[in-house]
Amino acid sequence: MRRFVVGIAAFCAFSAAFAEAILADEQPARVQTALGARSGYTYMGPDTQALQDDDFSNPGMLWVDEGEKLWSTAAGPDGKSCQSCHGDARTSMRTVATRYPAFSPQLGRVISLEQQINYSRTAHQHADAFPYESEQLIALTAFISSQARGLPMNVSVDGPAAASFERGKTFFYQRRGQYNLSCANCHEQHAGDHLRGESISQGQLNGFPIYRELWQAMGSVDRMFAWCNQAVRAEPFAPGSQEYVDLELFERWRGRGLLIESPAVRR
Amino acid sequence: MADLILTRRDALAGMGATFLLLTAFPIRSFAADADTAEAIKAQFGDAVAQDGKVTLKLPALAETGNSVAITCTVDSPMTDTDRVARVVIFANRNPRPLIATMLFGPKAGQSVFSTNMRLSGTQDVIAIAEMADKSLWKATTRVKVTVGACDTLQSRY
Amino acid sequence: MPNTRIKVPETATAGDIVEIRAVIQHPMENGFNVTSAGVIIPVEIITDFVCEYDGGEVFRVKLEPGLSANPYFSFFLKATKTGPVDFHWLDQNGTKTDASVTLMVT
């Protein structure tokens, strides 16, 4: 029985290697950096890439449009919108997506972009925070992130962010779930190899929030992490949990230099 | 651990078993071709469609079945009398073979359209065009749809 | 009201065949997805789309769950005179979504 299974495994490994050799990839240089980091874009097929490149048919842009409307919508008792303080997002939000997650002096910990948006809403607009994965929060995150398109990810991991970074790094290399796999097992050791019909990406975050074909909807980084944890049959953490913020910080450092592509389209 | 060393017999047995496994158990639920014939009959009755006039542009290999781009062109002058009334698209292995019905109105410029469809697996996409004179024309294209390992997670998490 | 995006050329010459593109934000639930609790999400789709111009229909679609989410259509109209190009979507609950863009024809 065991030899049987090994025989099947050998056959699958052989076909996987063969398939990888056939599907050689030549991708535009703009999505690779000298560190060898590769955007998820480079692991997509031509149709998916074309969908992302065309701003009209990129489904993610529907959420960016929504976010743009929300940006100038008044909220809270003072009737202020994001625009009231931050003005034109094209200038004021230009580099934001490259810097988050970042240490928040007000909250005393590293926070994600979603959490920063909600902090501004509650502390400055005196309005209710948006729930995680709500249409509005994703739309605003997508709108703000898309302002940084073409700029390299550049998160700070020293000083007050150092502890969060270390925790995120530990998470990335820690095995979990019934399948007992760590993020690194697939996304570092086997990036570029194939799991059945699809190639494993490096799991970079420069395109988030993404329109994921599998979800037929937009999703945040937290949704992706929760999905990945479920995929290895591990209990996912709650959205907005510090574990996921720490992991996001480490991940964005790992892909530093990759250009922001939000909203990206992925399988 | 001597029994983990792969002998030639093991490799051949493995390959044979894999082949049997892959062919014996279909990965997704498929409609029978009879369901597709029924769906076509529901739209067009007993009329028979000839091959021709319709051109389908579809990827030979779709990396995700969730969104497959399709462009359908029907060869027609689109005059008041000589024109395309409607085009109906079918996917013969989807759980519901009927995908959509497209109708060209009097202000249509050309008998061409594009949209994105869902394909549950490798199968044939069939487009049947009904002309103003009630004649039917069709085109069939095979699209391979790859399946990713992680995609087998059913839930919407 | 679901978000829509329309692409109509700003100007055209009479007699030109111009491409029209339209997309509406909608999950097009096909009834095969399940929540994380294992409950089937019921079918929830846009059922009809129509584009009208110069007093007549350009293109109409009867949608089924087999179309992708955020249904996208590209089609062609023949420019005749300046006027609105109207878009209407109808979902299975009878909710209508409308959009309109003016096409300038010289």
C-alpha cells in the first residue's frame, strides 16, 4: 500500500515538474524587484492580467468608485467627510498604502489601513466604525490603496514596529492546522510550483484589496489570511486581530519594493 | 525505510493507479449532454441549427472557471430584413446549461457581443443564433478549465 | 443601488458603429456557494439588461446564474443622432437600476 502511494506521488511530482517547465513565464519587469520578490500578477494567466490592466472592466474598480463616493460623504454629527480634513485623496493619500501597517502613536500599537480608517472615523468624524469586510470599509480601503498605484511597498519595521514585525515573522514560519503547513512551506519553498492546475504564488500583498475570482468579490488582507488558514484546516483568527496585522506587516516587508497594484485581480 | 525506495514496478503501478483514479472520479458535477439537448429544445423547439455564420472567441485554456471571457460574432448585414434576432449561449457540462440569451434590437450596430461566463469545468460552449428568417446557425468551442488545489474549498469564507 | 460603470464614446459621426460597454456590481449568486457554516446561499441574480437609444432597443440580455459576477457586456450601436443612451438592469426581486449617458453625434 505504501509503495502504491509513493508511486502515485512520484507520478504527480513528475507531471508537476514537467508542467512547470512548459509554463515558463516572461513577465514585465515592473512587477519584479532585485530581491526576487514577484507580484501575484506574474502568476496569473493572460486573461486575468488583462482584466486587471483594463481599468474599465477591472471589477475591483467598482469598489474604488464606491470608495471615491464615500470619501466625500459626510458622516457623524459634525457632518464631516474624509475630504473635509484630507482634501483631494489623489495627493493626500498618495503614499498611504505603501506605509501601512504602521505604528499608531494614538493607539500604541501597529495597525492596518482598515483600522486607521476606522480610527479616523470614530475619533475625528465621531461616526460609527465600519465592520470588517463591509462593503464600505473595503471600498474606502480600495480607493485609498489605489492612489498609491505604481509606488513601491515600504513599511517601517524598526523602532516601535519591531515587536510586531518579529511576531509576524514567527507566524509566517509556524506550521498550523490539520495539514500542518506554514505560510513559508507553500509561498516560499514552493512558489512557482503547481498544486493541481494552478501555480503557487509568493503570497505577496502589493495588490490588496483584491478582486478574487474565487470569491467573485473584493476581499481584504484579513479575508485572505483567514481563507489560507482555513485551507490548511487551521482555525482562522478574527479580522482585525493583532496576529493578522503583525503578519501583514511582515508580509509587506517581505515584498518591499514591489509596486502597489490595488485593486488587483487574482484567481 | 527500505520499502520507501521506489522500484520500477512501484512507479508503473503508481502511474496506472493515478490514471484510473483520474478517469474514474469526476472532479465536479456535470450536466449530462441530454440536459443540454433539453435546454436547446426549450429555446428552439425541434428546429435544427447548422454550423456556420457564428464565430466564438474563447480562451483555449481558462485558468479560472469563475470568469471566462467570450466574444460572439454572427456574420450578418444587420439590415431590416436580414439580421440576427437573438443568440443563445449554452455550456454543455454546467449544472445549468443555459448561460444567457442576447437579443439585438433595431438600433444595434453589429451582431457582436462580449461577456464573461462561468464554466464548472472543461466543456463545450455552444452559441446558437436565430436569424430574422427563423434559420438557426451555431458554433461550438471546447474550453479547458484548470482546477487549482486550493479552489476545492467549498465555503465562501 | 448597485454601482454601475458605462463606457460610451463622447462623440461620434452619424453612421458610425460604436462600442458600448456596461458593467454592474452584483454577486450573481448561483445557488452553489455555501457560507462558512455550511448553509447554501440562495440564487440572487440580475435577470434582465437592456440598452436603449434613439427610441429603440440596441441590445437586451436575459441573464442566468451561469454568467460571472459583476455582469459585463460589450456591444455595438449605430450612431444616428445626439441623445441619451439609456441602460436598465432588473434583478429577480423586481428592483431596477438605471443609468444614462449622452452620445453627441455630428
